[in-house]
Amino acid sequence: MLFLLLLFFFTAAAPDPQPAADAQALEEGLFVEKDEASAVVRQKRAAAELSLAQLESLKEVCEANMACEHMMDTNGIIAAYTAYYGPIPY
């Protein structure tokens, strides 16, 4: 029993071999450039997240292109707009 107690004491009291390296790695990962952060955080929006006015403005843009309008009728406005005009601006 005494042996186990001493073993626990020495392993718990042993210093961490690389505490500075771990802290430095953690600090480096905390800050990123604004462009990189927005690219990581920005995700595709679902149709439920867009207001009716925003959906209507996307439809108006898409209706000017016959192929986009056809795709809008078959696949939905979000898929059609992103296919022909890129990511949704809002």
C-alpha cells in the first residue's frame, strides 16, 4: 500500500514535459485572419433562414434567365440561384 502511495505521489508531482509548447500552440490557434475566419464560419443558408423579401429578390434575378427559371421550378430557388449566380449575397 505504501508503495502505491509513493508511486502516485511521484507521478502526480512530476512536471509536465512540454507545458510551454502546449500553451504556445493553443495561443496560435486562437487568432486567425478575418477573411479566413469568415470563410470557415460562413455556411450555406437554408431557405427557412431567408425572409420572403429576400426569396422574392432572388426569384426576380433568376427569372431573367430562362435556364435559371427552369431550374428554379424543378430544384428550387436556392439551388438555381447558386448554380447560375454563385453564393447568395445575404
